[in-house]
Amino acid sequence: MFQLFNGSARSDAAEWPLSKVTAALEAQFGVLDVLGEDGPLKVFGVQDHGVNFVVALMQTGPGSGKVAELGFLARFVGFTVDLRMIEAINRNLHISMASLEGADLFLMAGLEVAGAFDQGQFRLIMEEWRRDLMVTLHGISGDGASMAAAFPAARMEAARSFAMNVAPAPTDDRPVDMLASFLGANIKKALCPDCGGRGKRGLIARICAQCDGVGFVTKH
């Protein structure tokens, strides 16, 4: 769907209609501020829940109406930021890079478009950028910042208690692989002996009561 832009020659001729990209931005964020144009580059300002950032659309040529690259930029001023914090933030970013310029933190992302434009997938790109914004905001908000505090359910004691996952005790002096258990790796399945794995029985194809139509049963 998209590639990280690295400044090398384009491997394909993918282009997205400028009108569709701007329409998708307006649908998600409302009115866009047109900040200016520089040749093929068209720059928009976006406000999202109190956070300002820029979306830069690089066209294939001035006025072509065909987008070849996307860029994102956010600047954070007045926060206490050092190189160690920047390194910690960069380790958790997905499509972006954080950089310290003087006392200001710049969050930047550059993407090269690929494939045909799809509004749903474009929304996923924006969510990746918003995730990187969230990671950055968390990093610069100080030690008292809490991601959980921003999530309403996490403030409910009953929800916090139910969602608690305690590290399992070792079995036979070996640590329990919680991830493998979560993925179902420790659950053995076998074909249902009643329906032979079909999930249905009889000429009128009733759902097999033994396996509830799944076709497999847990092997004990």
C-alpha cells in the first residue's frame, strides 16, 4: 500500500489523485488550512484534538493533480527534551522519525505512494501517523504522563481488575510461554469423530452437536 520514502528512484509509477487525498483528509479532520505551494509541493495544516501538524503532498509535477509522495510534520516547542528522550521515542515510532533541532522537537514522516488509492487504506496511514504522534506526546509529557489515564475503561477499578494478567508460575521448572498459549499453540485439535470434520450430519445437513459445526474438537 505504501513505502517509506528513501529518496531513491521510484520503482513504480503509482500516483494518487490529489482530489481524493484531500477529500479523505477533510472527511477525517474537517476543514484543511492551505499553507502554500512550492512547485509540485502542496502543504496543508491539520488540527486534530488540539495537536497541529502538516500534511505535505508532493505531486508528479506542478499542478498535475497526481500525488507521488506524502509527508507529515509536527513541531513541539517549550517541552523539556534531550537526546536520550529522542532516542527512546524513535525506538517506538512506526513510520516517523523524531529529531531535535535546537530546543525544538520535530516529528517527520515521508511516504512514497504505491498501488491504487483506497480511502480505507489511506485512513490506516493516517492512523499510523496519529499513533506516532501519541507515542511522541507520551514521551515529552513527563514522567507523570499515563497512557492508561487517557483510556476511560482503565480508570474503572472493576475493568482494571478483570483485565489483569499475572505472570504464570513455571511448570516443571520451565517458564510458561504465555504468547504460545494466547496463540493457541498448546491446544491440540482433532477431527470430530461424529461428523468426520464436516461440521454437519445427515442428509438434511444439521449442525453437528458434538463440535457445534466447527468440525474439530479439543484433544484431551
